[in-house]
Amino acid sequence: MLTVISDVEFWNVDLQQVIDFDRIETGELKIEAQIHKLLELFAVAVDVMPKDGISDPQGQTIERALPSLGFADVHDVRVGKRIELVVEAPDSGTAEAVVRAACVRFLANPVIEDFLIHVSGPEAG
């Protein structure tokens, strides 16, 4: 018996749980095994920064401290965060789409933060 899952469920299911690898030798699950082989690992980095016009207290504190440390020529300091992930997907466009959805829903606050996604890979895995 084959397990059929929708596209939406596909990204939320561990293929190890869906595929009975003991039955692959019978040829029963060749299609499901091919799906797993088509997925690659992509290294993804997300840079999250406060939007222009949003207060950045960390950046302001650093900017005030820099002159006393001999860095008087440094201005307009903004502090953000970098998030690095490895995404299993069929191609880089899909990996980026998955991470973009995660950014909008959880990794960034789109109301006060901008984010930039950098995809590299596929990684050897």
C-alpha cells in the first residue's frame, strides 16, 4: 500500500516515515525512492535588519561607544541578525521559497524588519 501525500504535506513529512525501505527491492516503492534521491541540500543564510525608520537601540548604543574606542569615523550603525539553515529541496528556487515562508511566519517580523535570503548549494550531504 502506497502512502499518498499532498504537496503541502510533503514538506512537513519525513520521507523515512513514508517509505518502507524494506519493500524497495520488490519494486513496489521505486517512485517514492526516486523522490528522495531528487532532493538536495542547500545552505541558506538569511540576513534580518530593522527597516529604515525603525528604532535600533543596539545600533545606537554601539555608535555612541565607538568614538571612545578610537572609531570616530564610523556612523549609521544598524544591528541585525544572520540565520543559517540547511534546506532539503529539489532545487534552489524551492529552497528559497521555503525559507521565505519561514521568514514571513517566524524568522523575521515583516512589520519592522527586512530580510535578504542567500541560497548556495547544493551541498554535499
